[in-house]
Amino acid sequence: MPQTAKTDSLKVASVTKDSFLGGRILVAQPRSGFRAGLDSVMLAAAVNRKSLHILELGSGVGAAACCVLESLPESEMVLVEDQTEMLELAEANLKRNGFSNRAQTICLDVTAKGSEREAAGIGANDFTSIIANPPFFVTGSSTPPPNAERAAARHMGKGQLDLWVKTAAASAAPAGEAIFIHLAQFLPELLEAFARRFGSITVLPIVPRPGEAATRVLVRGIKGSRAPLKLLSPLVLHGKNGRGFAAGAERIFRGEGALDW
């Protein structure tokens, strides 16, 4: 059986409890440092609605996983995270939202060798969907937080993004999908990594407002496919004015719709 994080004594001294999907999901997460938010919901909404066996790489506190499990009631998930503080919170969040019987947690570096992943319970060629929201910053490109675990949650070494995609490809079943959400500036690296291992690559830019540049991208690849790349029209989060969400984005964030891509 996969390793599970201990939840009897959480190390996080200060957490907030935040709601997702219109209040159907409640997630505890650290008050400071990396925090799950809209990216987690969009990542969950991108999963194929028929997917049943789903792997999340770098799951953090489990926000995206909880959203997937709520939206896809027949699905089961494996969450992989190497920060024990985050994994403890993930287990607590899975339990709080009633998903413990449909999810397993594994404390492991996403870039571990295939033999180590297999030993931990992550089967090769096994998952219909793999999702990931990798760390945003390359080590050395910005000042890391003073807390080592928080720094690891936000920073990755140069070249590690390719290793994340490599793990996703090894874990995906034939015709399985890998979906990453990342900063738009990382699109060249994502495309290079995906093109070596997947076909039918689809790119969905995410823009804050009409006419603005994309700040995030969702990238999906299908294992074994030879279909060409598709660049979709952007998902617009807000209208031209005000702080409210555009109608399509609002449906996604309330858990009333999925991404049609």
C-alpha cells in the first residue's frame, strides 16, 4: 500500500479554511506561503469527465484533488507530494470533505526514479489522467521564502519541469491525458517537454480580462496520439470592468461547469 502522511499532529501553526466550488469544498491551508486558489479549480475542471483513475503530481494541500473528487463522483485519486506538512493537510482535507475512501497519498519526490515510484505504489502506464500545478519559480530566479518547505513548494531547479512531464508520461495509461497548469512564460518549456512524450497537445491560454496577455496556460497531451497541436481561444476570467468573473469562468469556479476543450 502507498505511504500515507500522519495527520495526528499537524505542523502548520496557522491555517485558514477556504471554500471552493461554491462552498461545497472546504480546504485548510497555510495562512502564508504558497496557497491554492483559482488555478486548482481550473486544473480540476480540465480533467476528462470520464476519467476514473487520476494522479496528481505535487498535490500540496489537496485542493485540486478535492475539486476533482467532488466533480467526478466515480473517480479515485493518488496524490503525490514530498512536503510532509502539505501532505498532512491534504489528508485532513480529504477526510474533511468525505473523500478518504477514494484517495491515497504518497510522500515522494515527483522526480524520483521509476523504480522508486513503483515501490511507493505509483504504477507505470496506469492512470487515465495526470494533473499538475508545478512550482512557479526556478531556483535562483527570485528570493525564496525563509521556510525551507514553503520554498520547495514554490521553487524548482532548472530542468525539473521536464522531469515532471517525464513522470506524467510514464504514469499515463495508453490514450491517457496529462494536464499541467503553469505561468504563461513557461509555455516554451512545457511544449518542448510535452512534444517529446505526447501527441494531441492542446494549449488553453488564460487571460485576466479581454484583450490582455495570458498569465496562465493549461497544457494537455494524450499519450500515444499523433494528432497535431491545437491552440485554443483564451479563457477570460473577468469582464472589462469590475472584479466579478465572466459567466463561463463563474460557472467553473462554482463547480457548475467544466472546461470544454
